[in-house]
Amino acid sequence: MEIKKHIPNAITCCNLFSGCVACVMALQGDFHAALLFIVLGAVFDFFDGMVARLLKVSSPLGVQMDSLADDITFGLAPAAVVFSFMRNLPLPAFMMPVADVFPYYAFLIAVFSAVRLAKFNIDTRQTTTFIGLPTPANALFWVSLVAGLGGWITELNAGWLLMIGLITLFAYLLVSEIPMFSLKFKSFAWEGNKARYIFLICSIPMLLLGITSAVAIIAWYLLLSVALYLSEKRA
């Protein structure tokens, strides 16, 4: 019984360990390896809560550890990936005086992820839906973008501007008040799960995009969430 209560926290520690390794891979410029360890962290993050519920050993310590691990794996690690990528991004002449400072803008991803996770811990509205973009989705977007489309962004004349714009947009989405549906099914009936089924069905062809599939799928998730939000607001 004593060992059983530590199992979920041990899985959470595996998530944290994966995030730490992803940070190292990011700073070494191995973005594919960073993506692999962030995905591995996401798997551990999925199972720690499930195991805690199955074993009925949930605890306040586990909740806090989960958030701390998530900010490393889904906050600091993707920020390190973007930072490492932006260090080698071509800049126009007028940006050269701030060339050394420019890459640090990436760490807004880690800062706003921490705020998102803190809000989630104290927000009682987020039991069946999310308010703001979940940190795992944000992390997968960024690492897939850099690993899959980094070469294309580097070739753009305004690649630096695109990165600043996306970082600013996603920082806002993390802490926004926009409701975003959860993929957790309480039943498999069509009614009450329309958004989930539409999202999953449309996401299947996007998997053919390979490493960039996460970029397309998360963009689709955001568009569908915003569309549902605006539709409900009008209604």
C-alpha cells in the first residue's frame, strides 16, 4: 500500500525527466530528439493522472508535482527549442543591434505556460473543458513547427517577424478566456461529443503530413474551438 501511493508521482517524475532531456536536446540543436522526449513526457503526463484515479491515491502533492513537471516539459522545453532555433534565424540589418537579445523572446512560451498551469490549478471551471490553450498542445505545436518547418521559416525574408507574431499569439492563447473543448469522452454518443468527433475525423488525414502534422492538427483544434466559442456567444 505504501509503494502504491508513490506510483503516480513516479510517473510524473518520468515526465519531468523527459522534459529535462528535451531541454538538453533543444540547446544542442537536435529538434527531432527534443520532439521525441516531449511526446514521451506527454505520454507520462497522460498516464500519471489515470493511474492515480485507478489506484485511488490522488494527493495535493501529486497535483503540484504534475504542474511543475508540465512547466518543464511543455513550457521550458519548447521555449528552449524556439530559443535555439531563433539564435540562427537571419535578421534584417535594422535588427542587428538586438540580435543577441532577440532569441530570448522565446522564453515567453515558458512564462505564459507557467501562468496557464497556475490558473488551471485554481480554476474550478476547467473540469470538462479548458479555458485557454492547454500547455501540451502548445508545446507540440512549437516543436513540430521548428523540427518540421524550420528550414522553410529560415528561408523567409520575414521569418523573424513570423516567429515574434506566433510567440505573441500563442502566449495570449495560453492565458485567454477562450473555452477549448477537451478530448475526454464521458460517453461515446454523438450528442454532446459532436466537436470531439468532428475534430478527430478531420485530424486523421493530417497525420499524413508526418512531423508537421501536429502543427496542422493544433491549428485545426484552435480554429474549431474559436468557432464553437463564437457560435455559442451569438446564440
